[in-house]
Amino acid sequence: MKPVLILVLASVSFVVLQTNLALAAGSVDDALAWCLLAVVLAFLKKSALIAVLAIGGGAVYGAGMILAG
């Protein structure tokens, strides 16, 4: 009975790992998309300050979440 339990627990751990990796990849993808949008808006408005504030604010927020959590 123990080997079956070990296999079940190992597969659950593997599924959790895959889920965490998928969420992390999705988060990075979203962050890069927002940065690209900020750059496009800055280009259209002819003001780099928009992109700098958006990307810098996102970086500060991300660093705060990493340090707090």
C-alpha cells in the first residue's frame, strides 16, 4: 500500500509544481505585455516618461511583493 501512496503524493507534488510554473510563466508574460504597451503609448505620445513611470512602477511593485511575501 505504501508504494501507491508514495506515487500518488509524488504525482500531486508534480502537478502542483507544473501549476506553479504555469502561473509564473503567465505572470511574466503579462508583465512583458504591459511593458510593451507602455512603450507603445510612450512612442505615440512622444514622451518616454510614460514608459519609464509605468515600467518603473511595475518593477517597484513587483520588488515589494517579492520582499513582502
